[in-house]
Amino acid sequence: MSLDLVAIHTALADQIRDGIDDSGAFTVTPFPSTAPAPKIEIHPGDPYVNYFATSGPDGLSDVNLVIEVFLSGANPETEHLQRARLLSSGTGFGSSIVDAVMRDRSLGGTVDDAVTLTASVSPEDGTISIPVAIQAKKVGAEA
């Protein structure tokens, strides 16, 4: 493993796309895009990268990403139901973004660990934000 930010963004987007039943209803992209809603995008968090989570050339780096979910807003009732399905978690919730992320915390072997613990909804536009905390080895890094 190495700290390849493009690969990490892509693996997270792929895992979400493959892991939710509603994936056909959403465009899922590894970076912000101009695609129309409904869409799911992976954004850099703040801070984006901590290169020195642990010391040494093969130490760990922390990467913070945010899954942003933009709903179409065409029908408020439908939007609320869709938001609830996407944020539900556990057995029987095939549309759960959290379950899709947590299904393989290595993101297909791309990182050492990826976890999401919270979700928030913007009161202005209903956008869902789900932070993802990632640890990845910086194999052979000189820093």
C-alpha cells in the first residue's frame, strides 16, 4: 500500500457505487464534478492529509475525505425518504452508504483502514455530508 490519493478517492467511490442498491439513481464520482443531482461525490476533508500520523518511511498517514450526497430536490417528501434510506444502517438496508463504506474498511486493499462515524445534513439545501477517516501507509516515503 502507498499514499495514492487518486487511488483512495477512486476506491471509495467504487465501493459506494457497488455497495448501494440506489447506485443506478446516482452518479458516483471520486472527485467533485459538474454532474447534475442526484449524485455522490468524494471531497477532500479538512485537514486533507496528515503525512506524519506515525513516523518513519513506512509510517501511517491520515487522510480525511467527505462523502457529499446531493439529492434532486424535485419532491421534498421523496427527498426525505431517500435521505433516510441512504443514512440507515444495518441488516436489510441495501441503500446504506455507511454500510457500503464499512463493508470493506481496506477499500479493496487500497488503505489500511477507513471508517465513518457521523453524518450531517445541511439545513440550507439538504446535502448529506459523511466524513471518512482513513489511514494509509506511506511506503518508502522520504518524509
